[in-house]
Amino acid sequence: MANKSTIEAVSDLHRGLLVETANLEATDYWLTADTAAIFTITGRILLLELYGEITEDMAGAAQPNWAHTATDATKTDICAVPASIAGLNTGNRVVWPGGTTAGTVVITGVEYDSPANAGVGFILGGVTAAGVNMTTYITADGSVADATDGNVRFTCVYAPMSTGAHVSPTV
Amino acid sequence: MGNLTFNYSQDTQDRVGEVITGIRVETPVLTNLTTYWTNPVTYAIFNVVGLIKVNAMYLEVTGVFDANATTLAFRWTGTTPTQAIATMGSASASIASSKVGTRVHFLGPSQVAAGPAAQISYMPAPFLVGGKTGAGVNCIGVISALVAGGTQAAAASGRYVLHYAAMTEGAYAVSAI
């Protein structure tokens, strides 16, 4: 059997590099106002997976999605909102659908069993004319209502597409 | 604060990126309006030897485009064996007023499309370019850009980027500029 580091390395090559936020209070990040940056993007990356894993049962009628914040602070939703996640139990995942920005966030799984991204990846960020990697962000959003309880950990899987590109958790 | 699950050096992260998205080649940033952003103008952007699988090919805007209705199409010209210049797909819609970070993708035989917003675009389906002769010799050809529709008169600039994998022995692509 391959040792753990080999499994991790092969997995990184298969599905991309993986970064996680801390375990977060949903009441701080799934809000009506999508101001909460969760990942910082340096350079140009291929976004392959993005999901929030519920670590404490949810309350409040948030309909979560994510936005990308460009260098001029313009926010663009990278998916469409699902139904309310009020009452979503620990172990469920809220999954970015890929494909196009019109794709609806997937919440159809059950505890610890969810679909992965089924759409094509997005290329996010960029490189300036001077060859400097841009700094942009992925932000979390509750859309129409605030979460009133619950915890969530966000995970981002990506591949660098410019020299020095990477993603790091903002929180 | 969360964590990088596995702490690789940046060089290793770059290599992982190339394993997943392909080998990256880029032109320089093209700023000369007469040479690159005039209606119409065609110029070589990548030289291709052999058969390559293109995972993504796009123009990344680095200097904002003005309101003139510039369009972009990609073309293929066979050098060895000789093949007349051929359009690889229909031209894009106007990319007037594109912001810095807008990407205009080649999406395969049918179209060229800009991303939905600056610094966001969709990874296209891969496609194959070039080939190998009956004698087993790698073909040689050129991918070129056809800029038409409107002449940029202000500060437009951009770089072309290609992410690819070799499909025949000795195949590769390089910037033609």
C-alpha cells in the first residue's frame, strides 16, 4: 500500500491543489451582503472544486453562493443560488456547480455524501501587463437572507495557470 | 485562518498546475496598435510542431479596449505540409470596452467567446491541432490571430496564452512573437 504522502501527491495531481478555510461561523459568512472574502487568489488559476461542508446544523434562510472579486472590486457571482439551506444538517455539502455562472449551487446530497463539481472549471484572476500576478478573491454570500446559526468549512481545489499562482484561505 | 493542506513550494505548485492544465506558452504583451489591434490585421502567435492537445487558448486583455467593435478569430496555416490559411472558428462578438483581465477563448471549431466578466472565464473543451504525416514526420504549422471589426485607438494590449500537451513524439508549441 502506498504511504500517506504518496497518496496525497497522487491526489494533488489527479484533482488539483486543495486549500481549506478554518471552521467558520456561518453567521459571519453566509450573509445577505456578500462582503466576506474566504479565499485569496494570486495570479491566474483554474478553479476545479469549491464547496462548503456543514460542520454544525444550519439555521436561517440563507441561499448561499459565491462571487469573484476582481482587481477593480467588481463582484461577479460565479453561480446561481439554490433553495434555502435552513435546517441543513452537519455533513451536508454546498457545492459550486461549475459550467457557467448561471449554474445553480448543488445542495442535493445527504450527510457526507454529495455530488462533486460536474461542470467545466473556471479560470479566475490574471496577470498584469507588467507580468505581475493579480490579487483577486472568492467571497461567500447568503444572498437573500442571513444564516442565523451553524458552522461551515470552505474548500477550494485549483491548479495554477501562471507562474507563482496560488490560492490561500483568507479566513 | 485555514490552511494549505499540503505545503508545497511554489515551484512544485507551478508544476502541478502544468500537469493538470498543460504546458503553458505565452506571447509577450502586444501593445503596438498598428501591428496588433488594427482592422483588419493577421499575425502569427504560436508555432506548432507535431500534434498537440490544446486545453485552453485565449487572449488575455492587459490594457483596456476602447469602444471600437474589435473582433478576434484564430487561424491555422500549414507550413509542412503546405496548407492554405484556414479559419479555426468563427470570429468572436465585439470585445469593445473589455476590461483588464478579460479572456477571449477559442472554444473549438465553432466560436470564440469572451468570459462573462473581467478575470473570469470558462475552461473550454480541449481540441487537437497539427498532426503527423504518413511518413511519420511531425507537421509544422502556425496559429495566427485575425483582428477585425474595429480598430483600437487608445491603450489596448493583451497577451495570447496556450496551455497544451504533446500528442506525438517531439511535438511542441512556442510563441511566434
